[in-house]
Amino acid sequence: MRSEDNAALTTVPPTALKFVNLPDTEYLPSGLVLKVKRCAEVLDALLTKFNEQTGIPDKLVAWNEAGGNRQPPLEFPERDRLIFEIAQHRTGDKRMLYTVALIECKKDPIKVPVVFISLHSPSLDIPMRVEIPLRALLRGGPPLKGTYSVYLHSLRADEGNEYIYYGITKRGWNKRFSEHIKSAMRDHSERSLPQKLRELTGARVKQLAGEGGQEPRLTGLISALCGVGLDRNSAVAFEDHLIKKYSLSSKFIGGLNMISGTRLDPR
């Protein structure tokens, strides 16, 4: 999925943040088992160094200040896609270590810079990744709390399939995902996303216990914020576009959205 020809790795002590907007960074991944302030520090350190070389972080902050979402996405076509990958590692003495790498992905047609947060589920023993537009974590824009986000959940299964769901929320997207998980595990919802979560995670739990047959099992989870800082109408329209193009269950084998169109009360 990526090329690591141009990668930089760094770990740093706590420092004042020059580029990262800490309140927005704390708000967007709220609910994850993650030391957000530490992630912000390592990301800011790499952005500071990268800015000295290219000036790109300064341009992103200026883009936020000039209106952000009211303008076309800020891309850098002369560069490969910029991915800032933050990883959480547990050391031998059970401390948590946070690192960040700058990766330029040559094969990715999308050019908007992004932050990947790589995690691991200890209960299911599977990789997890959160993807957030870089500009959403930077200074210059209005507060994100109280605005709408459009999010994607991608469930990866060991039979090679990928199951896709798009949604919108006015709260932290991870809180909404937690509700989907509770619906899957407790309420036995018949909606497509909770049902597929229940099937895949249940099969994975059986596999870890040395049980189960050949049913598909969950092997990974990717959650991405496709749009942030949106008003309700923009969020509904964007979600509707993505569902119709990628995840409507009546059109796509791996689609988990049962309907498209305006939602009366996106939470």
C-alpha cells in the first residue's frame, strides 16, 4: 500500500507545539486507547523539521486560515502522497513508545497529506489503523468540536474481502463506532455493519481459542475520516456521494450501507 523510499523516523521529548492544534487532535481520536498528547508531540517535531526543508506545513496552516473547507483540497502534485505514520509500540519493560515516520507513497492517486495512527488490538490480535487528514490536526482552522465528520470503516477479512461502511456524526467518530460495536455484540442488530462486525469478530475469537471452522475472520480494521469540520448539509451530501459510489449494499458485494440519502438526525 505504500512506498517507504523516503522515510524519516524520530522520537522526541515533550515540547511546545508549533504546528499541531492540540484541542482538535484530542477531539478527533477521542475514545482510542492512545496518549494523544504524546502523538501530537512526535508529529509536531517531524512537521517542524519537514517545514524547514519544504515549507509545506506552513502552507497547510495558511490554507486553514484562509478558509480551509471552503476551498479546493490543498494538494502538492509535485510530491508523492505525504503520509505521516504514528505508531504505538509496547517496549520490553511494558512502557509505551511513540514514533512517527514520513512516507511518500508513489502509487497513491490521492495527493492530500494524511496522518496514519497505527494500533494493535490486544484482544483480537489484529492491526488497526486510523486515518486523519493532516490539515485537520493543524493550527489555523476553526474548532472542530460541534461540526460534522464523514467517516469510513473498512473491515478486512481473511478470505480477502473488504467490507465498507460510511457514516456521519457530530460527535467524536470513535464514540459512534463504539456504539456500532455495542450494537453488534449486545443488541444483535440486523443492520449490515453490526451484523458483519459480529460475524467477523466472533469467528476471530473462536480462531484464537482454537475453535471454529472456515467462516471468514476479521484480520484488520481501518477507520478513516474522509471529511471534517463540515456543516450538516455538506456532510450529508458528501456521505451520500460516497455511499452511492462505494458502499451501497444493493450495488456492491462488500458494501455495508443499507440506504443512502439524507439522514434526519446524524449523530
